[in-house]
Amino acid sequence: MTTATPAPPTDALLTALGYEASSLDALQARTGLPTPQLQAALLTLELAGQVARLPGGLFQRIGLA
């Protein structure tokens, strides 16, 4: 029997991120997600064009509100 890997919680992450630049540590504190799951969700959002990776290890939501 195979088990499906749950999709990263991107909607909850976008809500926690808001439109201000945030560090990985701050996002982890806001979401409670484990680091690997948080990084996977951020990468998914980055590839979808919804989040930008900024200098200094920061992430920022982009696009329409």
C-alpha cells in the first residue's frame, strides 16, 4: 500500500507570511511547521511565483492582494 505525501500547507503559509519580508525562523514560529515542510512549502510558492526569496534569508509574498 502506498501513502500519499500531503501537499505543503501553502495557504496557511501565505496567510502567516502576509506581505512583509520574514525570516525562516519567524515563519516557523508563526506556523509551527517543521523546517523541512516549511522549506518545501516556500519552494512550492516560489516556483509558483507567489513568494520571492530576498537577500539575507528573507521571504516575501508577491503578487496581488
